[in-house]
Amino acid sequence: MKNSNIRKLLMDRSIEGKVGATMPSIDVPLQTLPNKKFLRENLAMPEVSENEIVRYFSSISQMNFSIDHNFYPLGSCTMKYNPKLNDDIAGFPGFNEIHPLQNIDTIQGALEIMFDLQNILAEITGMSGTSLAPMAGAEAELAGMLMIRAYHRNREDFKRKKVIIPDSAHGTNPASAVMAGFEVISIPTDTNGNTDLEALKNVVDASTAGLMLTQPSTLGLFDTNILEVVKIINSNGGLIYGDGANLNAILGKVKPGEIGFDLVHSNLHKTFTQPHGGGGPGAGAIMVSDKLIDFLPDPIVTKDKIDKFDLSKPQKSIGKMGAFHGNFGALVRAYSYIRTLGKEGINNISEDAVINANYLRIKLKDTLDLPYDRICSHEVVFSAKTIKEKYGVNALDIAKRLIDYDIHPPTMYFPLIVEEALLVEPTETESKETLDEFIETVKTICEEAKTNPNLLHNAPHNTPNTRLNEALAARNPKLNWRNTIEEAN
Amino acid sequence: MPGAKKIMVNEYQSTYSPNTPKIKKQMLSDIGVDSYKNLFSDIPEKYRFPELNLPAPTSELDLKNELSKIANKNSTPGDYSSFLGAGAYRHFIPSVVKQITSRSEFMTSYTPYQPEVSQGTLQAHFEFQSMVCELTDMEVANAGMYDGATSAAEAVLMACRVNKKLKVEIVGTVSPLYTDVITTLTQATGIEISYNNIETILQNNNDEAPACYVIQQPNFLGEISDLDQLKLLSNKNNALLIVISEPMFLSMYQTPSYYNADIVVAEGQPFGVSLAYGGPYAGLFACKKDYIRQLPGRIVGETIDSKNKKGYVLTLQTREQHIKRERATSNICTSVGLIALMSTVYMALQGKKGLKYLSELCYHKSHYAAAKINNLPGFELQTNNFFKEFAISCPIPVKEVNEYLHENKIIGGYDISNFIKNGMLLAITEMNSKEEIDNLITLLSQVKPL
Amino acid sequence: MYPENLKYSEEHEWLLENNGIATIGITSFAVESLGDIVFIELPQTGTEITQFSTFGEVESVKAASEIYSPISGKIIEINEKLETEPELLNNSPYEDGWLIKVEISDNSEFKKLMTAKEYESFVNAGS
């Protein structure tokens, strides 16, 4: 961006008297305003004209890397193509402009979509009931953990205070379990990347409320011990929670409910697409087996004998997850996506995602370390350990150098149990041509690591900012206009 | 059309997955397997490849036709006049908001974990945090929560961490939509919630101080609380004062900092976000800087790069679940970036003058309507000091009133019969023309007890 | 490579004893593995702490780690400079970057700590 002004904040662009929006006329007689002491004296908002605002936001947007721009293999985040059709449908006035507290008779169309989506998600996951109330994956996890708690308490079993979580799990798992009042017991992953069964047996007892398991795991591996795991937990009276963050890897290939999961959530914004919008919003549906249906979050959509839809509160519900009924706009997009693809297309997702990831695994296994050398699912974890030892170039350097080649870096340093991890998730929406380009680029970069490591240490080179000083930001937080840095030039 | 099916190809090819069967075959051979099925051999055989009972694929044209019919089953504000609020409000959204937030650079980027290629999102978040700080007149704000109600619940959890106490007092009439969520999110934490009115609390000096007091300003029924009383409340004990507010109200009225609030939360939806049947919205979350390390959610901070150029990064990340795991301040991960951007662009467009003007416009319209309704026989205004939303009591049950209004193309107010007998909560914004308001009043005047 | 006059714990804290008062900090090994330190949370003076239990937290940009006390006793002083200059821990872990001073309550606890040499082999063994 040549416009050197681009970093100037709105407040610094403000000039008294400028307006950015037209004002509707006052068509009622003026009323007496409240006493001055009730009113605020000043509202320090910027005064900028409409064109300047458009140009400002358009300009800064161009500093972003986006999925519409190029390959975004950010492991565990499922950055796949976001179909435009879904946005159009969510924008239909009949969906986009209805009020959440309208009378039930006046929003039957909205409820019909939700009802259908509930059933589809239950079918895909092999579960009996769905609530679309949670507004993100982590909120669904919390809902699930609260349901496990409510389930045990309802059986008057108050001893179950522990939840077991493998060390490869997303950080949201332990954080959600703690919010639901549980103590977290972390167990290791075995050398093949599966749940360590011995470790599991050692910690399971009558105080075990349940297990949270991401399947396939964050290592991109389907846990081959799964049936054993289920048996160990079930025989001790615990429940099994499936983190569905990686559901795209198994759509139509296995139903979690059938192998013994009691609950599973879906990050609808990942598996069933939603423009990620710089980190959100999302939606997190929670699906459960028969024995947990009564505990589902409020509301669920029900249908009566005359095909009238209603919002219902399950009998022993853990309660409301948000002011209204979930992120409806995201639900419509997920629904539109699923209906577009249908049975054949949904089946294709997992097939194509897994082929793409394994293709990268095979093609790059001699370039980077492959800590788990086995068939992977939708993503593959590499390690830059050898390169680091040999040339002093780490995973971060490789990731940053990819930016110079106009490719978004993979997830770095996660899962935490893999040293110098680079977690690559190509997704099913990438062509072989794109993958080949990525493979060549990674090889080139690893060659550069040998010949010119500084090129990597100082990367990226052509971005609006070079590497940013995160320590400075955290030591002396400057979080708004009132407190900013004088640029040192 | 007979024979139309013949134009379908036999093998399904998704428009979203670009690799054709021929290409995939080659890739599989490079991988070293015969069939994609071999790639799923880790799944126990008994459960592998289940039957998926889903409808067939649908074309874009067919799906748009089908779903637009379903959408049209809903009664849509716009086709109807609407006076419904109670936490979600219909305000005008300038065209620029949609245009900017539809830019794929904003829309299809992820969480800004790689700051060098995310300065657009990060700078926009910084603008958002700054504007939320101005609006609430607080020292710091995060980049947004799921919605206003979860913001309120997280504020309660945060106050309990700050004060290391498990007692919370909800003061006066706080929206049940919010207290329900606070109840859900605190149910397993050992936090004890009590409900009291402000007079009782100010008189009572015996009980142990709670972690926080939670008030809503204006309250659920639209009533604006007395500022001197709130000052007394904020000075009482060492409890934090959490204020749930509303952005259009904050644009016009005395800010919570005036009565020394510690945490201010609000539903951001009224600022540039469509109603969309309740979400996605964005919860605003601001507080005093003393509590910064207990804040939930994402925070963007300013810093410099290796060439001394100003830039932005996600900061104070050790609070968050991806680092502190079970010791994190919250489990929140997915944020509301795009929705926060809508509000950011909205505030930039309306600016200093626009927000003042619009809030006053809402004030004039709602007070015009309230006075007229209060003059109708059988109707009575139930809120004394209000901004854009107020409660009335009707001569007959609200359900019946609303049915009558709906027949006449009006979506009436929210039924608050469990607070006030035959009570209705009406919200009036710049979207309600005088003609609409007069029509509502005419129709209400026709409502009489049998 | 680790100062000889200090005692060490397996949680990578060091201790300097002087007239019944222990000065406590974290080792250069711990500091290096954390990276740029951005925040240190310490208890108030007067707090009683016990050997091998946590008394504070140290945070870098992308990691947070609890600090365990190498000894039991009462905190009589904390390093207040760290509040505004957390980087002291990176620059001078054994001197300016000390964390707390403790009135030692049980001298017998020393035998559970390591010498510099022992600590070095402990670290090299890949803790």
C-alpha cells in the first residue's frame, strides 16, 4: 500500500463539522429533554466524511490475508472456501430482519430452518437431539460440560467432579470444563498419537464425570483406541464428550453417536462454513444421545401434530446460553451449505479433505519431520525440529517466510505436545495445483534455511509491518486512542 | 420436462471441491493407496461408512427459490411496523456498513494470529475498542463478546475473580433474558446470586459485601435509575459495580463512569447490526484498567515492529484459553470480529453529531408516543423516566392486543405480563415514522375490555 | 553456568540464604524457556508460603508459568520494580530480577534443594 496515511486512526482524521451519514427528519413535535445533569456533555467520536470512511476501511482491509485471496492452511481452523450463496440467503429480509422476540406464529419460517438443521446435525453425528443455542464451539463445550454435570447430579451422583482431557486438546476444552465446575485431569498421548490407554485406566474412577475427546485429534489422527477408550469410560459410569472441531474429516465416514459418544458439538462456522470475519462470529450446535436430551440448552425447536413449530425448553435444561436463540444468521448459512451439497457433497467433504492432507504428508515427509508417520485425517502435523537443530531456523521463521510467497502460515506451536509444530490443514476446497505450489514453496524455504537463514529470520519482508514487538505490547498495554504510541521515525 | 434428468452427470462433482475423480485417483496413487477408503481404515470397521440420510444436492437457483419461500413465511419488520425491543432494537443501517463488512478481506480472514498479514482486522479492532471506551467512558475495552447477555455473565465471573468472592447481587429490574444467562454460566461455579432493589441494599449494612452489584441502566422496563443512588451504590463496600446498558442510550445520557461504574457491558446490536432473529450480535465489554488482566476475550494492542513502525497485535494473550487452558479467564475463543466491525463502521459514519442526533430523535419519538398512549382510556404509562423504551399497561391481555395489531400489519410490543398486569414493553426508534406511531395509537384506542 | 552460591529447585527457582532470610528468583534456564517476560504476579508481603507450593505467576507473551516456593516462610519483601520493569527478569535473573524475600521457617528444608552442579545435571537430563 503506497498510501502512507493508511495507519492514521479515525480520531486523527477527524475534523469538526464533517459528517458521514445523513440524518432522518424529526416528524414529531419536539418533547422536553431531560434535565442537563442526566445528559452526557461530550461524546468524543470522530467526525469524518462518508467517502473518507469508505476509503479508510477499504484501505486497511487490504492489509489482511483472506481465504478469498489465497491458500490458508491454518491447521485446526478449517479455512475453506465460504460459498457466497450462503451470505445471500442469510440476507433475505425474512431471515435477516426478523426480531428474536416476535410471536411464534410470525416466525414459522425461521423455526422450520432451525428444526430441519437440528435433525440433519443429529443424523450426521448419529445423535438423538440437537440444540442450536450455543454461539460458538467453546460455548457448546460449556453447554456439554454443564449437561454432564446435570446428568450425574440428576442421578444423585455428586462425586463425579473430574473430567479427563488428553494433552493434545484445544485450550477451550480444559477452560470449558473448569467453567462447568470440574477438575481437569490431563492424560498423555501415546507414541502413535492415540490416547494412552494405561494412563487413562490409571485415572478413571468413581469420581470421573467424563472424558473430552477431539476425534480426529488435533494431531490430525483418528484415535484407533477409540472403542477401548469408550469402554473404559462407560464401564466406570462416565460420559464421553466429542469435540467436533474436526468433524469435516469424518462426515459420512463414521457417526460419533454410533461408536459411543454421548455428546458431540459442531463448530458450524468451520465444518459447515461461515465467513470467519477476522475471528467470528460462529455458531456451536450441541448434539446428544437419548439420555441427555432432557438437559439440552434452552431453546430447542419442536414441531407439533399440526406441523406448527415452537421454541421449547427441555425439561431439565441447563438453561439459556445467550439472550436469544443462538446465532441464527450463522445457522442459516450452515443450512444453506448442507442443502447445497446434499448427501453426495457432504460425503465428498471428508474424502477430499483427507486426500488433500495425506497428499501433503507424503510429498513433504522428506522435507520436514513427521512426528506421527501414519495415515492422517484432514490435517497433518509436521515439525521443524531437525531444521532448527541443523540451521537455527524454527517453525516461526518458516511460517513467516511463507508470507513472502503469498501463502498464509499454518498453525504454529500447536498441538503443544509437538516440538516446533506446523499444523497444516489444506481443506477439501483446495485444488491439487494449489497443493503442488505449496509443496514446492515449502521445499524452497527449507532450502533457503540452509543457504540463507537470515532471509527466514527477518521474514516477512513485504508486509505493512515487519515482525511486531509483542512483548512491548503486553508490558505496556496501549489499547485505545486515548493511549497510543508516538511513532519514532 | 420429460427426460430432463438425462443431463445430470453420473458422478457427483462438487463445485466447492475442485479435484475431479481423475485427479484424485492420481493423488491416491502418489499417497500409495488404491482407494480413498484406505484412508479411513483407522475407523473401526463395524462403524465405517454408515448410511447418511440426507437430501440430494440442490442447485443455487433451486435452493434460493425454496428458501425464499420459507423466509416469506415470517412476518418481517419493514413489511410490518414494529415496536418490539426488549434487548434487540431496529435502527437504520447505512449502506456503507454492509458494503464495507462484505469486503472479502474482512469477511473471509481468520483470527489475526499472524499480525503481519492481519493489520486490517487488528487496526479495525483497535478502532472498535477505542470507540467502545468513548461510548462507555471507560478506560479499556475488549474486542467484543458473543452478545450483551454473555458479556454480563462474564462480567459477573470477572468481578468474582477480582474480589475473590462468590456472592453477587442483582439490583432492581434486570432483563430476565440476561439474568437467565448469568444463571446458566454461573451454575457450576459456586456463585450465589441474590436479587434486591436498590433501596434495600442501601439501607442494609449488615450483610457481607458481595463481589459485585449488577444493575441495568435503563432497566428492563425502560426506567432510568437515579444517578445519586447509583453513586451511593458504587461507593458501598468494595463491591464492583457492573452496569448493563445500551449504546444508543449511552450516546445521549450521563455515562456509567459518572457514578463510578467498574465494568460496563451492553448489547452492541443497535449499532449497525441486523436483528437476524437474535444473532449473531456483539457484546460490548469495558472496564477500569485496574482489572485488565482479568478481562475475558480478545484484546488488541498497539506496538512497533522491528523497523520501528507502528502496528497492532493481539495482546495480553496469557489470559486466554489457548495459553492458560484450565486457568484462563474464560473459555471464549471464537469472537465476533465481523459484527464488531459493523458497529465500528456504524459509529464512524454517525460520528459525534449523528449519534447525538439519533439518540435525541428516538427520545422525541418515544416520548411523543408514550404521552399519547397514556391518554388513551384503559392504557397507562408504567415507566416514569425513560429513553426510547417504556412499559404500558393495557386494558386487556397483551396477547390479544398484539393479535389485533398483527392483523393490522403491526408487530406490537413485548409481553411483560409477569412484571406488570397486562404489561407491554414498547420500543420506538427513528425507524418508526409519526404516521406509524399515530396508526398504532389509533389501533390501540380501538382496544377495549369486553 | 549456574551461580555456585545459590540453591535450586526442580521447578527452576533459586534461593540465596543470608541470616535466615531467603532471596528467591527463577533461574536463567526458566527465563530463557519462557522468552520475553511481560508480567509477574506476586503475593503481598506478610503472606505465608510453603515449600514447593505456588506463590505467584510469571508470564511471557505466549506462556504463563506458576512459580513455586523453594522454601517455607513468611514473605517480608517483594521486588516492586518488577511491576513496571518485568524485563529485569530477562536481563538479570539472579540479581535485579529477584522476586521475593522470605523469612525462613524451617532450615531442614534445604536438603530438598539442589546445588548448582546438581541443578545443571538435572537440566541437562531434560527436565
